Amino acid sequence: MQDPIGIPACFSAGDKTEDSATVTKTGQSVFMSVYKTNIADQCRLITVTWCKNLLLHGLSVSVDGPETEYTCKVELKPWNFWRKQGSKSFVVDGKPLDIFWDLKAAKFHGETEPISEYYVAVVSGEEVVLVLGDMRKDAYRKTGCRPALIDPILVSRREHVFGKKKFHTRVKFDEKGGFHEISIECKNRNNGNGDDDSEMEIKIDGDLMVHVKHLQWKFRGNESILFKKVKIEVYWDVHDWLFSPGLRHALFIIKPSSPATSPPPPPPTSPSPAGICGSVEGFNPICSYEFCLFLYAWKVDSYKVF
């Protein structure tokens, strides 16, 4: 389940990027959501990325084109007020595409992506094909466009979070539903023989859903759970937490399941939304647009955690 990963850097002047080693050492949190929608009469993927490090917040909106990606990047530096509201235009297959955002009053409450008071909208063919945030009426008024006839579909969410023993995230299993709180905690307990025995708990909205004892022997595994009448497949790989020195991450895959599903797709090896499709050895292909959460939990000891 492990894979070589590259963590996208927060965006700096001139669109410069940092290597993944530098980014992970700064404790950068990255939340990447992929949506399927209709743009220029084609089914396309839109990737919305929020990132946060010691210096700034970053927002990136990318649209996959036939031969390249079209990307809009926004830096949310405290002194960069004018970048907190604006728009950018592209031409995709000869047709215009516009991205609008308003983050002037966005409330983050310590999170990497906003909680409220914002919108990000993507417009194609006089339709708002994707709108995020709670200021939807403002988005429609600003763009002067109507909602799309086809609702976007949340395909996947890929997150990099940092912690010591506890890791938290908020996720929607579908775009029309509400947020759910997911927490993961790794514990060490004495087994009575003088030896430490590790265990792990995974909770959803405070309810214990997965409890793994003897984690040093069960560092990779999966379990099917039932949460509010929805079957969810949970996969984990915490090998590097237990056996690799230095900064290390575990991988968790959380996937709401239909009655007949195959194992989840491998986690993407690049930020490209195309990376969520297809299969590799050991995995069977599934429906390309069933939702998956890929959570990279980085276990750290000595520097500030977001």
C-alpha cells in the first residue's frame, strides 16, 4: 500500500516549488480534493488543493486538459490582501473557463482549508460547474452565471497531516452530505510482561469503529465497518511508524462501499488528478469515480504541528 509520494509545495512567487523533503520538514499540511464535472462538453477532473506551512496558506485549482493541466494558484499571505479575492481565465479546447474566489473573510479556525465565509467557483459555458464554500449566493451573483445542470462528483480526497500520536481530519463522504470527524490514535500499552504493546483506534464522529491490538504484528490490514447504514472499507499501513527512523508516515484509505466493490485503487503518486484512475499489480480496477480518502499521517516528535 506504500508508495513514493511527492508533496506539493505551498506556492511562492514565480510559481517556484520546493522538493518534498524540504516541504515535509516544514510540517506542511496538504488537502487535495478531486471532482468530476462537465467542462467544454467533456467529462473532466478539477483538483482543488489547500496547503499550509509556517509562512502562508496556498490555494491551487487545476483543470485537466487534453494535453496539459490549467492551474490557478493563490497565495494567502497576510500582507497580500488583494490576492484574497479575484479571478483567472483559461481557454480549454477553445472554450473559456473562469475561476473566481473570495477569501477575504474566510474562517480557518486553525484548519488548512476554510470552514466558512468563502467561495471558490469554476465557470464554463455560463454555468458554475463547481462551487465550494458556504457563500454560494455570492458566487452566483459575482459570476453572473447559473448553476450547472450536472452536479459535480467528489472523486477523492488526499491529505497530508502531521501529529505525534493523534491525527484528525474532517471529510464528506459525498458532496451533498455533511462533514464527519475522523480521528486516529496510536497507543503504547504494557502487556504485563514488561514489554510495550502497540494498538490503534480509528473513530468516526467520536464512535470507535476500528480497534487494532498488537499493532506491531498487524501493521497492514483492512476492515469493513458499518457507519450510519453505510458500509465503509478501511485500509491501513503503519509499517513506517513502527519500524522506520526519523520523519515517517502511515497511509490510511477510507472508502464508502457499494454492495459489489473491489479493493481500493492505489494512492496517486503525483498531484495529477489522472493518478487516481487505473490499477497496478495487486489491485483490481474499480469504478473510476467512487470516492476514496487517502490520508497520509506523518508522525513527528520535535517540531510544531498544525
